Amino acid sequence: SGVIGLFHSGVGFIAWVIFRKRKWKEEEEDEEEQKAEEKDNQKVKDQPKTEQNGQIEEKISDQGKVQNKKPSQPAIFIPVDRSPEIQEARLKLPILAEEQVVMEAVRENPCVVICGETGSGKTTQVPQFLYEGGYASGNGIIGITEPRRVAAVSMSHRVAKEMSLSTRVVSYQIRYEGNVTDETKIKFMTDGVLLKEIQKDFLLQRYSVIIIDEAHERSVYTDILIGLLSRIVPLRNKKGMPMKLLVMSATLRVEDFTENQKLFRTPPPVIRVDARQFPVTIHFNKRTPLEDYTGEAFHKTCKIHRMLPPGGILVFLTGQVEVHSLCRRLRKAFPFRKGNTTTGEDEEADTSEAMRKFKKAKQKKTSLPRIDLDNYSALPVDEGDEDREAGIGDEEDGGSDLDIGDDPADTEEKADPSIPLYVLPLYSLLAPEQQAKVFRPPPPGTRLCVVSTNVAETSLTIPGIKYVVDCGRVKKRFYDRVTGVSSFKVTWTSQASANQRAGRAGRTEPGHCYRLYSSAVFGDFSLFSEAEITRRPVEDLVLQMKDLNIDKVVNFPFPTPPSAEALVAAEQLLVSLGALEEPPRTGRVKEIQRARLSCPITPLGRAMASFPVAPRYAKMLALGKQQDCLPYVIAVVAAMTVRELFEDLDRPGRSEDESSKLTQRRARLTQMRRLWAGQGASLLLGDLMVMLGAVGACEFAGCTPKFCEANGLRYKAMVEIRKLRGQLTNAVNAVCPEVGLFVDPEMTPPTEQQVFCLRQIVVAGLGDHLARRVQAEDVLDPKWKNGYKTPLMDDPVFIHPTSALFKTMPEFVVYQEIMETTKMYMRGVSAVEAEWVPQLLPQYCHFSPPLESPPPRFCSSTGTIRCHRSSTFFRVGWQLPAVEME
Ligand code: CDP
Ligand code: MG
């Protein structure tokens, strides 16, 4: 009956959902209007193919006549007060020469594409042009989206400074924070933030212009935004509330946007900005180091510093751990003892800053920072994903195993320490104060050396760089199409990216780019990077789109559509979570197939879409109210959403001594985690109980870096969880105001009953991640020893030795995700009672004898059940215990 109660209150919960969505249908009505518009724009039509500015100007003077016929807005000029230095620096930017062209094109066209090399001034100047042109002087404001948080924050500060305006006027909004006010006229935000806003107000009535920046990065949200805006802009114009769309891109491949008939019926004009780029000499390595490219980067940087004339060095590596490791090594080789650049200081500064803020929050007696409701997150996936690490331990002594004390390089290259090297790290998760350092001139008499992930490739332009050292690689998260198994892999970058990186050396004078690979290898690079949307599961996006009443996601004008496979998988998952209506099972095959790809959203789906987490977790939140479990569900979901709660225990030691120390620490921390999981009932919640325990214990201790260090927790992750808990609480309150939840940082541990309920909630969300231990008699192949079978995979998966359930090995488990390292390991494992499978997950079961369809939620018969799909192990039946009915 507990189970039944669970579902009942679930239904009651979602009944609170308010419908506030606009019909996507309007778009079709709009078709007529579009055609009329097309006629009007006939003269502009050939423009996208025009590449020379001269021709553009010609076209534009041509359009002048159009303008006379149909006067649009009068030319307005809003004066901006700029300091002489800023004014001087601006005039050097290539985009300034195109101001007229840009403004004319924007006036005459609903959508415009601007394409120009990184550093040409697009991000900082175009919003200013529009501001001066009066686009923010009426009711609407200017919005700019960035795929990375770093860029949104730093660009808003920069533009505010250039325009001598306060950050109340030129503001930013990112996942957790922002400084937007009523006075805001220019708003920088991450693309995910704008996507959420579209869900609240499909017409984006607050904005008069939207600029989609860094479109070449092809981030999923950017792609979707362009698709959505290609419909929103005509709709706004139709309703007499004109709106402009600018798409800005660094590379020349804009055909996906301009020559995509599905996207823009009238191809938008492309303005190409001449890059005033100085020549960059490319030096290829003779050989390509396969493993130790960080070491190679170290040697190259040392050489440049010792032998070559002044000029900043920018080193591209793939991730945070590598960046810190190289920074440490360079600082050791060329010590710089002034101010705050000694080893490890960055992290400390970072930490103490967070600590200060936390203390301040505490003094105010607000137990947790209450985050205002407009300050929502993007979607579940973290922005700047490739800058993240699968297993980070860099706050510790760590670094990569390349950082070997007795490396011959250390002695060989120690060299001439007379000119200090001013070494700075740069990656997207770095605290903003630390990031800002790279824009300031280095201390006099030093040489600047920035060690960066690909954040510096196009998003940020660092002044004074003359030498680029490029490892040629990039870290990306890869997903298995079928199973969703993910892993971080370092792969070769594309030719376009490598050229972008090289270009960073020629911003202020002729420069040099040292590629740590051979020209033959370069020749094998793909020309461009793939759009992210083609590489990842899309259930979160599909849910968000359904929430916008885009039922036929297949027909959505994606600049690059995701694979049909991925869309089908997403739709299936969402149906099984109850977020979408079930498609009919009978009828003509074609119709069934079509219906399967256009299931409308359910009230539960709407509630789920309003939570800023992936659909599986959103389902848990939607069920979480029961037995007062919500605070626990929120804590667990927050912990699962933040990558790497725990210090990396799999890191290899650098020496025997260190290895043994690591082994000891590993054993101690594993033991500690088992303690958090507790005994008996709570242990069965498994790794999720450990997460809950970690959050609870950490909050109880005041969430200090010291506590985290002592308990093998990542401090930054804990701070992020704290923020996310506040945010999720607000999201739940918004959907279900009567709960009136507030986050109590000092959670009391859940009761046994609550744990029981929590376990079921977890199963309801992670149902498709079910795994069953192979039975002893079924193990013929030794590789299956201690293995688990999942419905979709042929190979066994395993419980990680650090998991709370490693020793328990329950028959059924659900897992958060599978990460492939040395084996396929399940992460975030929780035990499932066998009888829950047919009760909570009938959609994943075959019943024998078959049940009438659709399968009832609860089954009172005793009989043999088989989980579906062709797995041998699932075919082994077991007795289904009688279930009490209400
Ligand atoms: O967007 P795009 O890459 O075309 O250029 P931008 O980001 O607007 O940068 C234009 C110029 O402003 C570059 O030369 C940057 O070095 C400079 N800038 C700066 O000095 N400080 C900042 N915080 C941002 C940009
Ligand atoms: Mg830019």
C-alpha cells in the first residue's frame, strides 16, 4: 500500500502544474505572412553569397530604396561615454570598420549572420552598436547568449567598462548567479538561460534583439535556440513587435545556418569581417608524442621562454588537471616570487573567496542562499562540459602522473630563471576573479604564460600573445548511442580548431604557433568539429521542446539534426517515465511509427520540464513529496547532478611510496563512505545514501574545505550542491507552492520508512538503468564473474570496489550511469527489491501469461515474470509475491 500511496500522491502533486504554454501551431499560421515577407525581401535574397564588403555596401544602397518604400525605425543615436583609451583600442578592432554595414543589414533584415575571426570585436562591439542604434532605448533590451559561463560573465564586465555603464545596465545571467536589474539594457547570458526564458515567454517580449554568439561552437543549446528563433522572429514581426536576430560565428562555415531551407526560408545576409590578422608561422613537430604531450608542452614552453624574444605564450591542453600540472611544473622551472603566484595559490584563493561568501551568507542567518526564481539554471547538462573532468583530484596534492619529480626534463630545463615567467591557468570552472587575471598586463619584467583548455580558442581573447603551443587535442565526453554509456576521451581536434588556436598568436604582431604533432597528423584531422547535438543523448532537449509544444521534434529546424536513433530513444525514455503520452499500440504501422515520434507531453512531463535537471532526476523530484522525502530527494538529485562529489580515488601513484599512501587513503575513504551508507535498510539505498550522507554530514559541519579534505569530498562540488539544492527547492516550490519547502542545511537523517520510500523513488526515475546480477549457474564465461546484466548491453557491468554495495551485491540494482574505465562500472548504485520491478517498472517487463494492455501499474497475481528484451539473464523467471491492493 506504501507503493500505491506513492503513486497517488504523485498524481496529486502534478495536478498543481499550471499550463502556461503557447501553441507552437501559430508557426504554421504564420506561413502566409512569411511568403509576403519573402517578396519584400526579394532584393536582399542574393546577399548571403556576397562576400566582399564592397558588394555588400552596393546591396545595401540598393536596399535604401526598399527602405524608402517601407520606412522602418528612424535612425536613433544613443550617445555612449567612452574613455579615450577605450576609444583608441576600439578603433583598432576590425568590426568597427563594418559598423555601418552591420547596422544597415540589421535594419533591413530580421536575421543577420556576422562572421569574423576571434578577436575582431564581435562580442564586445556589436552589442554596443545596437545600443547606440537605439535597440535598447524602447521597451526591449539586447540579449547576447554565450555557450560558456566564463564568457558571459567576463564579456558583460568588459562591455560595461567600455561603455562606462554600471553592471546594473550591462549585466549577466548564468546558471547560478547574475546581476540583472530593472535597468538592464544589455544582458549577457548562457544559451541555456535563454532557452529557459523561451519556456516562460515564447515570444521573448523583453528583448528587441537576440545575439547568438559563438554559433560555430555548435553547442546543443545554441543550435536549438537558432531553430527556435528562426520561428520566433517572424512571429514577433507578424504581431507588430519587431525583433532582430544576429548570429555571430568565428569560422567561415555558416552554411548550416544560411543554406538550411528548413531554418530560414529567406537566407540571412552574411557579413564577413576582415580580420586584421598578422601572419602566424606554423611549426610542426617532426614526431608526434602519443602520450606525454603535457611533457612536450613543458619542453616547448621552456624553450620559447629561454630563446625567443618577448611576447606572451598561450598553451592549449585538454583539461583542468593537465593545466594545473603544467602550471606547477613551469612555476618550478621559472620561479616567480612576488604577489600571489606561487604554487597552489589559485586554488586557495578560490577556496577562501567561496568561504568568505559562505560566511557572509551564514551571518545573514539565511541558512542557505535563497536563489531568486528567475535565476534558473539552464538545462541539466553542465555548460562547458568538455572543460570538466571525469575524475578530478587537482585540489589535492595530485596533478597528473606526468608530474614526476625525477623527470630528466626538470633538471635539463631548469635553465635561466632570470626572467620570471608569469604563469596563469585558464579553464571554464576557474573562479571569475582568477580568470580576470589573464586580461590584465603581466607584472613588469615578466613574460605572460597562460595554460588553458580550449576556452581560449575562441571565447576569450588574451592580449599580448605571440606564441601558441598547441597539443592538438581536445577532451570530449562521448556517449554510446545505444547504451548511453559515457566516457571522457581526449581526441584530436579539428583543422578548423587548430587554425583558430594558431590564430591567437597573431593578434597584435606576427607570431608563431608550435604544434606538438606532425603535419601528417594534422592532415588527418577532420575539417570541422562535429555539432555536439549529434554526439549525445537528447532526452532532456526533447522534453524541453515538448514543453514548448513542439510535438514533432523530428520536424524541428535543427541546424544539424540529431540522429533518428537518438530521437527515438529519447521519446521512448520519456514515455516510460510518464512524461509523454503513450503512443497507440494498434493501427497502421506507419501511423504507429509516426505517433511514436510525436507523443504529446503529460502534466507530469510539464512538471518535470520545469525542474532544471535531466528527466530521470526530474521524475524523482516529481515523486519526492511523499513521506516528507522531498528534502532528501533534492539532496540526492543535486549530488547526482554535480559531477564528482568525491576525490578521485583511481588516480595512479607516481612512485611506489605514493601508491601505497594512495592505497591507504583509498581504503580509509572507502570505509568512511560505507559508514555514511549505514547499515541494514539505509545501506540498500547504496551509493545514493552515501551521497545523502555526504551532503548531510558536510552541511552539518558547516561545509568547510577542511571537512571536505578530511572526508575525501571535493569542496567545490559541495558548494555547487548547496547552490543547486536551493535552486531545486525554489523550482519545486514554484510548481507546488503549498509545500512551502525551505532548505534546512542541517538535514536530519531519514527514517527507515523514508529510506524505503526514497529507494522506490529512485527506481521510478532510474528504471531504465536496471541491472540484474548473473546467477551463479549462468556464469559460464569467467568474464561474467560478479557481473551484472543490463537489458541493452551484451557485456557485463560491475559494481565498483568503492561502491557501498560492492560487498552486498544485491540481485537487482539501478545505477546512475555507466562509466567505462578499466571495466564497465556502474556509478551511483542502489538496490532494488525484486517485487518492485513489475510494480514500479511494468513497462520494462514481459508478463506471462500476458497482461491486458496497457499493463496495470500494480499486479496482484502470482506468476512468473520476465523482464523484456532478449537478455538470457532476464529470462530467468522468479515468483512474484502477492501485492496488497488498496
Ligand atoms: O568576439 P570576438 O572574438 O570577435 O572579439 P571580442 O571578444 O569582442 O574582443 C575584442 C577585443 O577586446 C580583443 O582584442 C580582446 O583582447 C579585447 N578584450 C579585452 O581586452 N578584455 C576583455 N575582458 C575582453 C576583450
Ligand atoms: Mg567573441
